[in-house]
Amino acid sequence: MTDQELETAILEIFEQNYEILQAEGGHSLTEDTKRAALQQVLLYWRKMRDVAERVTETEVKLTLPEQQTRKGRKYSIHGVVDVVQEEERTVMYDIKTHDAEYVQSNRGDYEKQLNIYAHIWQELRGQPLDQTAIIATAHPKEVKQALHAGDEAALEAALAAWEPLVDIPFAQQQVEAVIADFSEVVDAIEDRQFSPPPLSRLEQRYKTRGREKRFATQICGNCDGRFSCSSYRAYTQANRGGDVSFNRYFRDFESTDQEAWLNANLETNLES
Ligand code: SF4
């Protein structure tokens, strides 16, 4: 297959997947979001082709069954990873749609998850493991700018500089603490404790795509629950600057993107 034929095949698979997800979940994407998702897939393929072609097991389902919370609730932990086994070496990859800089500055969160998967792979399945890593598929702002400008040379340079692979060392001794964290979350969900994090957390800054962003921008900005979230409300009140109108709080809710998203979803649900 030529490169062009491969990318055409990826496009077809992307469309098929989208239709399946749409039918299963009843949700649609706006045209802009769908185009951005396809672009991320294609760029990920161009950049990580070497790893993608070496993957020996894809979508490996890992399960840690029969866990029990402090309050006696039973639960299981499930995960999906890709695995490369070459000669004497085994590497486990977890693909995330986040950007590499964000993963780097929040390594602890990713370590927890990968430690559990490594534990299942090694201890329960009895398989060797040499390395664990995150593949962060969101491309950096330099790639985005080059795409926007249609500048092929700049795009080549930005793709060459992009490092989507983030090594995450695994530590077997942390597994118990991580499982205890999961148990706390299970108990909190079952006890209907859904309080959002405090305002200080929303003010916290992370490095992402070469810029510092607050939790409120990076995470809450994509959260469907933000318009009924007391912490987000407190954040907008504390950060409204000179604009004291209540409308400011709802401004992004009225954005064109929201309207396109609503229309796309209405169409999907009318068709189903
Ligand atoms: S807006 Fe969403 S992500 Fe942000 S604190 Fe509230 S619930 Fe959490």
C-alpha cells in the first residue's frame, strides 16, 4: 500500500468508527471537532508510524477483579493498552488524546494508571514488561500553526520536533496505594459524594502546548457540567475582571460551537 492509500484507508476506518460511536452513544461532533479529530489521527499516524507498525497486540483488555473498598464494596478495575513485544523486550503503551506537555507536568496521574496495568500484566498474567509509556496524540501548537498557515516546510519541522512519547517508569511498590485511591473513588461515587474540587484547584496552572493554562481553562472548559458547578461559578466570579455582568459567565455557552454541537446531536437523535 502507498502512503496515500494508507491514509485513505484510515479515513474510511475513522468514518466507520464515528458512525458506530454515534449509533451507540447517540452523540455527534460538530464538523470542526470531527475534522480536528481526524487531523489528530492522521498526524499521530505520520509521527508514530514506526511504533504503530510494531504493535503486536492492540486494544489489550486488562482487568483487576475482586477488589474491595474500605466500606466493603466489590469492584473491578479495567483498562485497555497496546503492547509491543520484540525479541526479549516488551513495552506497554497507553494512548491518550492529551498533549505531551500536559502529560509531563501531571506525570503522577498517568503513573498511577500505568502502574496498575503493569501490575496486572506482570503479576496476574505472568508476562514480562520492560517499559511503560504514554503516547500523547494531541499535537503541539507549532504543528497547529503550520497547518493553519498551510506551510508544508514549517509543518515538517514542527512534526520532527514533536515528542508524543512520554516514558512513565512503573513502580510495583506503589500499586497498593493506587488501588486504595481507586477504592476511595468507588466509595465516594457510591455514597453520592460528587463535590467539585476547591477553587484553589481550578486556579492551579499547568504547562500545555507551550503555554501555562489553569485547570479551569484546560479541564473545566471542556466539562459539560461546568454551568451547574459551584467551583466553576466561584472561579468565574473571582476572575471576571472588569466585566461584572452575569452574562459573561454564560458567554461561552452561547458560542457558535455549542449551537453547532446541539444541532448535530438533535439531528442524530431524530435519525435514531
Ligand atoms: S467544571 Fe467540571 S471539571 Fe471543573 S470543577 Fe466543576 S465538575 Fe470539575
